[in-house]
Amino acid sequence: MWYRVFASIPEEPNPAELAEYLHSLGYAFAPHFHGDDLGWTSARLEFAEGSSLTIGRYLTKADDLRHDLNAYAAELETMDDQPNHGMLMEKVIQTQQMFTFDEPAECAEGLCEALARWLAAKTAGIIQIDSRGWLNAEGDLLLREY
């Protein structure tokens, strides 16, 4: 299941704080962050049992995201029967950076949602989870996907 965080601010979330937060929730992993002069661009969380979770960080000013963002906004525009579709469409259009990760089958329960919520809280973002819908940083469902 894919998770996406559409962030309204361009500043990167602190990688040490991200790792500390997830460790404080009891998740054991070794973090590996990779980046360039614009900050970290990917992270790999390696778990003791051999599984891992890879997070991608994409910036609208450096990566070709506009087409993807327009596609998400267009999809939200068609959901005019749901009250939050307009607000979510605007948030997607205003995205400054996007985080993506696919939940591994052996991923610890709750880890991916906790990660998405932390990223959304740190970046004034919203969350989209495939087959579930759109959530705010508190985990409240804003729009259910069909």
C-alpha cells in the first residue's frame, strides 16, 4: 500500500528527529539517509528481521512533479460529492515537496501511518493512502477514496 505526503512547506524534516520519533514509538531500525545540496532525498529504514522501508523525498523546485500533482488535483476535482475535495485539491496544487513510501508486507503495524503523520505534521502536509483516502496530520479521514 502506497503512502504519499503532500507538504506545503519546502524545508526538509530533520532526519535525526524523524528517526528519534519512530524509535520513541518502539520501532527498531537502522536509518540511512541519502541526499544532496537540497537535503535528504531518500531514506532507508532497515529492520532487524531483514526487511526495509524506503522513503522518497521529492521537491517541486528540483524534481519534475507538476504533472503528477496536476493528476492528483484533477482526480480530487471529480470528487465534488465529498466536502473536502476543494481544500485537498488546493493543498495538492500548493505542494512544495512530496514524500512517498510503499508499506512492506512485513512492516510493523502502525509504522507507516505514524511516519506519514509525523511528516505531515512537520511540513504542513496532507496524507494520501492508496485504497483508504486522504487524511490530515492527526489521522482524521478527510476524503474516502472510491
